[in-house]
Amino acid sequence: MTTNGAAGQIGRFTLDNGLRLVTAPAATGQLAAVNLWYGVGSRHEVPGRTGFAHLFEHLMFQGSGNVKKSEHFDAVERLGGDINASTSTDRTNYFETVPEHALDLVLWLEADRLATLRDGMTQEVLDNQRDVVKNERRQRYDNVPYGTALERILRLGYPEGHPYHHATIGSMADLDAADLDYVLSFHKRHYGPDNLVLTVVSSLDPEDVHERVKRYFGGIPARETVAEAPDAALEGPIGGPVRDRVVETVPAPAVFLGFRVPAYGDRDFDVMLLASAVLGQGQGSRLYRRLVVERGLAVDDGGGSADLLPFRYTPSLMLVNMIAREGVSGDTLEEAILEEVVLMTEEGITEEELERARAVLERDHLQSVAHPSGLADTIGSCTMLFDEPELAYTWPQRWAEISADEVVAAAKRLLGQENRLTVRFDPEETPEATEAAGESASA
């Protein structure tokens, strides 16, 4: 069937094997954006087996029954197309943008690795990609300033054993322990057409796209056993204030604050997203104006010092982070940030601030869906997480219905110290580093 009207004439189809197909028209002709959302992410991992969802993102490009190693990349790039993938807590995402005449090729490539990836999987491939992921961990987490901040934040924000307690990258020990049998069983449990949302944005007729998808994916059977994610239920505040203080080779002190907020999709998530925009999104935000421009305490990061980690199946996290300007101590910066958080809850916000926050969020949203690839990804997200692809077009309406009083009330309820975590980085050989020596992280 096709949904008519302002939501972009979205087409929705479900194959007999459970695959959900969504189509939408592209604003620019002659391009086709193909986006696959598999319902498997790091939340599906268990202690001792972390990093597998992200490892699979790499393994899916290492050949399948009918495609040799790296040929998937080569085939798309020869056409001048774009191709990539990403992994998060809640999904693994594969996507290509190609000339419209190459849609069949891309659909065949994606169907082949869904159906036959295990045929091409070997111990050599696993060992090679495990080393690639471990090197990625070193480059993005272990060997860069503040690189372990997210891991530390998640450990404080979610209890031991909770599926959101660990970062998507996983641990070195767990990656070392990966064995071929478990990798093959992971694919069998999580990769099936019944766990897939396939989105195609193009100028082609939706029924035409439907027939093509049936041709390539229709014969792939659904999973024999549907994997269940570990229980992610969590209520109440963090139990803070809790903190982790890190002394290492960093260029300047840095402060990361986190607050547990409602799950992505809840109205109060949108409320707190507006609160984060008032506080720290854009150069008109409070943190930028007061701590960067007026007081000169923090470096100029372009105005992106507050945002939300959008978790669908557990409480999300509102994060506030700033890096101190030269000569400014971590204590001074941390105290100044907390002052601004408290001021927002005590003094409230103005209608002008709220309108600016709405405009910032709407601008970012419109930019994300302006290109066929971004639109396909947003539609896939809204379908997988909410079963409402139309939200890709209508989400800004949710912000328009929220009042300043509602934002302040939610901020008062959620931004208190009992719901606060702090991760602080201090450079070595400073008075604060000496004071921090011997401090242990709160958990």
C-alpha cells in the first residue's frame, strides 16, 4: 500500500518472509539510496561477548557465497556510488547511494550477503577483521585524548550487566575471545529478512521497487529462532552524584556530565532534547554565550556542548561536555557548567530561547533528510524503532507542541545531582591531577 499526503507518499510493503520494505520519492532524480536497518546492536550482546555487532559490520564486507572479499565495495565505487555501514546500541545499518540504473545490482549484493555470508566465512577472515576492529579501538578510543569518555559514561549511567553498560566497540579481551562458531551462530540468530527494514529512496514507482526486492530477497527464509535482547528495563535516577576522574596525557581539562532521561520516542525525550538545545546547541546557547564568549572558560567547539544519546529501549542520556581554555582549571569549568544547569532549572527559559532551540533542531533534522541517503536512513530508523516511517517528515511537529514551562519542569525533575554522573579528565602534573591520584571511579 502507499501512504499519500504530506508524508512524502511513502510506500510500505511486507514480504512473506517478514522483510519490511519502505519506499519514498527522491528530491533529486537519477539516484537511488538503499538503506538496510537490521534489528541487532550492542544491546543484544552479553557480558564476555561485547563488540560482536560491530565486528559483524566489518565481516559483512568480507565476501559471501557469490561475492569475493571487498568486491561489494568495488562494485559500488566503480559506479561512482557511496557505500558504508555503522553500528549502534539498537541496530546495524548498511547503506549505498548509486545511480538509479544500478539499483538491481545493489539489491542483489545485499541479498547475497544476507543469504550466504556464512558460506564465505573462515577463520582467516575472522582473524583479519578482529585485528581491524582492535586497531580501530586503539585509534578512536585508547590512543586519543578523551577517547574513553563514552565508555566511562556508560559504565556510570547503567549498572553492571545492563545491555547498555558497555560501548559498541567492545573490549579487547572479548574481541580476542571471538571464535568462528559463535560468529556463525550470531549471524544465524540476528541476520534474517524478518529482522530487516529495507528502505529505497528513488524516483521509481513503489510497485516496481517492491517487485525488484521480492525478486532478490523473497526466497530468503526467515530465521528459525528469533533472538531476544537482554532485559534493558531501568527505572529511577542514576543514584548520583557519581564520578570518574581520569588523569592522563590530555591537552586540557575536560568535563563530561550525564543525566538519565526518558527513552527515545517518549514525549519527555523531546522535551529534554529542547532543554539540551537551550543549554548547549549552537552559538546562541547558554553554555556557548556565557562560558565561551563572556567568561572565556571553555574552548570554542562551535556550540555543540549538549545533546542526547537516543536509546529506544532504555532510558537515554543527556550529555553536557566542554574542554577548558588554556589556564582554566577543571574545577572552575565544572563549577561553571553546573551553575548554568542550576540556573536553567531555577530561572526558567524564555520563549525566545525556546524558539531558537526549535529552529536549531529543525534545521538539523531538515539537513539530515535533504539528501536521499539521509532520508532513507531516517525513514529506516522511524520504521525499525517506531513502525512509523512518516515520522521522518513530521518529527519537528513534536517540538512545536512543547511549552517553555514543560521544558523547565522536566529539567527540574531530571537534572538534579541524584541523577548526575561526571567524568573528568585532568592533564598530568597539575594540582588537580595530584588531588585526583588515588581516587577510584564510582560505579
